[in-house]
Amino acid sequence: MRMTLARWDLQLLLWLRQLSFEKDLHRVAKLVSRSGDGELYFAFALLALMTHWQSGLDYFLTLLLAFAVELPLYWLLKNTCRRNRPAEICGTQGEAISAAIKPHDKFSFPSGHTCAAFLCATVTAQMYPPLAWIALTWASLIGLSRVLLAVHFPTDVLAGAALGYSIATIAMAF
């Protein structure tokens, strides 16, 4: 039986969602997701500025440029694609699912948290290579947490990761 991408997306979401019913994992997923709300990006940039002035300034300006491109592009994609969030789609397909947190906006695709996390992680990995594995692991966990909390489908997260990586790569070229 051939499975459509939408059906695969839903099946993977439901399977991952079963994992998140573990109380401790659910709590950790909420904390990880919250770490991607935006405040840490500013904190990372300030820390870089305070500890390594020149490379910190380059880091800050690269993030600033990347986010200046990412935010409007992300909003354009999200409001053009207008993909409903998992709770809305699953409700119409007979699957009982609800989001574990209140999303910041209405639509699901692409994941803004994952996009921003991969943007920041990509710039961090390039400019501070010893921190690459930490930054990329953190970004990946943010994406996973968004699925576990049922605010995104896996493909929303994959698209967000690809978009964040791409924008960061382009910004670093300048």
C-alpha cells in the first residue's frame, strides 16, 4: 500500500506523540521548545560580543542579517501555505489529539521555532566550531519537541530546518 506524504506525516506524528505521554519527556519537551522562543538567540549574541569582541561582532551581525531575511520569509511561507496545525487536521480525520502548548500563530508550515534554531545553530557551528555539536543537537531537539508537543508535523520541522540552514548559509556568505 502506497502511503501519501500527508499520511506518513500524520503516522509519524502519532507515533512520536505516544512517546511524549511519558511525563518526564513531556516536561523536557516543553522546556526545550520554550528555549527556542527567541530570548536565547539574543543572549548568545550578547555573550559572544562580551567574550570575543571582533568575532562576537561578526556573529551578532550575521545573526542580525539572517534573522532580517528569515522572519519575513518565514511569515510569507506560513501565511501562503496556510497548513493547519496537527490538532485541527487530526480532529477532522478522527484522530483525537491536542497540542500540549499554545502555538504562537495559527498555521503550521514551516516550523518557525525550528527555522530560527537551525539558523542560529548553523551560524554558531560555522563561527565557533567547538560548539557545533551542541548547537546542532539543540536545534534538532527543538524540532523534535515541536512534534512531540503536537504543534507541528514532522515535515513542518524538516522544512523549518532546511530554511534556517539555507538562510544562515547565505547570510554567512556576506
